[in-house]
Amino acid sequence: MARRADRASTASRRRRRPKKVDVALLVAGAGAVVNGLRLRRRATALHVLVDTDDPVHHDHVFITASGITLDEATKRAASAHLAAEGLEVLDLLPGDLAVERALDVLRGLDPATYRSERTAVVRTPAQAMVVDKDVVRRAGIAEVDGIDVAAFVRLASSTKLAAPRTTDVAVAPHLHATPESVEQRYRRFAAMPPLSLSGQVVSESLQALAIVAGVTAAVRRRSPWSPAAAVGLSFQPHLALAGTPLRPSDLGGQPFTRAARRLATVRRGIAAAWTRPDLTRAVDALRPEYAALLAEGTDRFLGPRRVDCPACGSTDLVVRVSSPDLMQHKPGRFLFDRCQACETVFQNPRPTGEGLDFYYRDFYDGLGADLLELLFGFGPDTHTERAALVDGLAQPTRWLDVGTGHGHFPMMAKEVWPDARFEGLDQSDGVAEAFRRGWMDEAHRGQLTEVAARLPDRFDVVSMFHYLEHTADPGAELDAATVALQPGGHLVIEMPDPQHPVARWLGRYWVPWMAPQHLNMVSVDRLGEMLEDRGYTIVRRQTGEAHTGGDVTGGVLLALQHVAPPTFPVPWREPASLAAKARRAAGLVASVPAFATAATVDGVVAPRIRRGPHSNVYRLVARLDEVPAGQR
């Protein structure tokens, strides 16, 4: 009898104990509340335009979306605010902005830091802006009235890039927002940096799933925990916006309709992310060109194998890595050899000039430009750390950044050395665009080995950040840098360390292999010897302390790319099948625990790696003391 009572008591306690799904829904609801309060902090920090009788400044240009008409009071107030705050760009938020559009802006834009974030992703409501005419020139703006929503988003991003420290947002109380359909909303996300649309759709899908799960669990078990997610999400707009400078006209009914709206729109969001018609059109236009390039196969894209090391000349070579293109998934397989004498790793056989053109195409420019712009903008502290490598060694006055890409380093380095003149060199279109934005003082297009003869003794610092590994002849690049440097000047180099122990563990899934673009990874000791042979003295060396982390997480990502490749359209392969899309979706879901574990491992091992002799990158600073005879 006693045992029966104990069993009944235990069963009763189990029934009262919340299930895992209830706890998850409670956490989701609490997260929605916390996020709502975070968004409220941002909303209350927004500037509000103040009416003024001052005339509009003659240098200020107004840009409006289709359907927007700016009243004179808003123009005067916006122009006065731009001048008073020392701004060049002001994005205007209508006071009656609809709830979802207002929340979209606040999720990605913190008014407290937006002005100071040089590489912030722009979250615009795509309504109206006031811009200094010099920014109109630097951003290459041609049209200013009746701008389409997608074009407005891209235009707003270009103005932030042209005026990274003088762009802000403000609420315009007299400005009335245009209505926005669900399709227009997702077009707005599609025009933002890559992954913005898919990220938003994933978030909204999870919210819809939480709502369905909460309601279902509540009906079936009548648990008080179950509706937490639906309630939190339903009241989030009130938490975020009620009583703030933003006063959406549709705020009142949100607690009763938001859950239903989220369920109703998620299907269209998935369709928008799945099809990406804008990207599909751009890809279809390029398919004939790629078909012609691939008609004869890819064998001609690789040259003959070499028998000696390009860094030291040794013939004692072993195969280190065999890898496909895990970045763009262009056809081909690539081998890396390791020199047993100096530990340098190099691609063998390496791509020919035609092959490099093919594999670089649409990576840094074209289809890949937006993604690379986003990636280069991450971690601005890294750029300032690199600029500080010569601190205590030199006072730079003229600095050449070789392989500058989109010019993020010169732009950030100005914060460390405001009186220095920064010039950039690159083969891509990005260097010209960076100069137009005002990110550097002069741009050089081409290869250093071709350009250096026109720039003898011109610079007191030359930097090569992740440049040498892209070159066919690192020694020739060092010779060219020696020509451009003044005697006593400093050469600053950062490149992947082929002796990093994690690179051995991860094999082809170590991100810095980056086949087929990375051609040479010279070991730190061998690079030091090459510099000393050219009259340099190594004055600063960072190995373990230069570690950037993320090796294992990056390895998981590349493994996922290999097993379940991305399915977005590209012109060098046929459109993905339904099965491929399903495999990719399943891979993304299945990889979540692996990513979480990898991030934990990276965090645990990083401190130990930073105390060791090797990491995923190394940095050398070398002073040019004496140029050997015949070098110049």
C-alpha cells in the first residue's frame, strides 16, 4: 500500500514538473521580453528633429523613396540637424513608421553607437535622407527622387561607406511613411548584405514555430508555461515602442494580431529567401560566359608541377593537403606540398594566369563583392591592431597598403595615425571604389612588382596583410617592396602560419588553405631569412599572440560546405535541385550542435595557442637597414 502511494506521489510530481518544451517556450518568451526592452532602449535614444525657421543649406541634397513627399518643415529641420551635428548623411525615420518596419530598423541599428561604427550594416526604413552634396559625389549617386525600395537600401549603404563617421538617423515627426507590403519588406532585406534575408526568415520561422508549439502544448496539456513564447512575441512591440519617439499607427492591435501575422507571412518569407529572383537574374546573365570558360574543362587552369620549394629551393617535398574549392565550389582539385627543409607550404601545381582569373572571378568583385565587403568590415579592432604594429618603431608619414582589397585597413588605420598619408594597391575594382569613398589618399591598380618601379623610395611603411600567400613569387614581392620603401622604412607582413598545429588536425578544412587562391604560405623562420637576405632587420615578431581564433568553427563550416554545399544560384553550376536544397537545410539544422561545440573548443584552446610558438597567423615587422648591391 505504501509503495503504491509512493508511486502515485512520484507520478504526480512528474506531471507537475515542466516538460522540456515548456521550459524552451518559457525561455523564448522571456527572450522576447528582454529583446523588446533592448529595442526600447534604442528607440528612446533616437534623435527627434526640431522645427526651425532656418533655410535649407545649399549643400544639402534630399533623397526620397517612391511615394514620399518631403514637407518644407521637415527639410528645414533635417538640414539644421545635419549642420548642427557635423553630419554628412541623415537617414529620416517617419514618426508613424509601421511596427515591423520600425522593429527591423531597431534590431540592426543602435543609435548610441551607429555614428561611430565605421563598418556598421545599414538598417534603413527606405523613406528619405538628407545628404551633403560631396557625399553624393563620393557615393556616385545619380538619382535622388522616387527611388525603388531595393535601390534605396543600396544607396543608403553606399552613403554610409562614403561617410562612415558622419552618418546618423533621426525621427522626422511630420514625415508620413509609405505603406509596405510583405513582398516589399522582404525585397528590402534582399537588398541588404548577404545572409540578411535568410537570417531574418530563419528568425521569423522560429518565432512562428514557437507560437504553434506554445498554443498546441497549451491546448493538449493546459500548461501555464506553454503560451509564454506567443505572449512574449505578441507584446514585444508595445515593450519596444510605446511611449518612444516612434509612434506606429498599427501598434494598438499588435498583441491580438502579431502572432497570426507572423504565421501568415513566414511562408512568403521562405519563398523570397528560397528563390532570390534578383540574384537569379544576375546569375543567369553570367551563365553563357562561364559555360564558354568551362567548355574545354579545367586542366588548362593548372600549370606543371614544380620539383623544388619556391622559398628555399629544396627538392624534399611531400603532399600536405588535397582539397576542392570549398569557398566558391568552382570545379577542380588542388594539392599543397610541404617543404621538409623550411616548412613552407605551397600549391603544386599552381593555377596559371588564366586559372587565377577564373577562380578569382566573382569572389572579390562582381557577385562576391557584397559578401566580401561585409567580411572585410568585421573586426575593426584587427585593423587598428595592425596599424599599431609600428608604434614605438616609427612615426609613419606615408604608408602603402599592398593588397588593400576594399580599403578597410587604410580607413581604420587613420584612427591610429591621423597625420599619415595612406595609399592602397590592389588588382581589383575595390581599390578605386575605396579611393572614391575617401578611404585612402591615393589608389594604385595592379601588381606591386609592376608598380614599384614608379614609386621608388616613396614610403616609410609598406604593409602586406594576407597578401603574400596570394602571390606566385614571394621573393619578387619582397624585392618590389624594397624598391618602394625608403631606407630606414618598415615592412609589415601578416600571413597564415603553415606550422600551426591545428592546421594539421583539420586537414583540408583549415580555412587559411583557401584553395585555390592561396599559392604560398612561407614559414615564419624562412620569411625572416628572406628579409634578412634583402637587408632587413626583424624588429617585431608576433606568432602565438597574433592568433585570431575560430579555427575549429571555421573547420565545421567548411565541412558543412563540403557535405551539403550552399544552394544559392551561381553561374558555374546548374541550379540546385530540390534534393540538394533539402540536404542543405538538413545539414544546417544538424550542424548546430557541432558549431556550438566548435565555438567552445576554440574558446578553450585559444589562450593556450596564444602562449605558444605558432598560431593561425603570424606578423613580422622588418626595418630596411641596408639594401644589398644591385637590389635597386
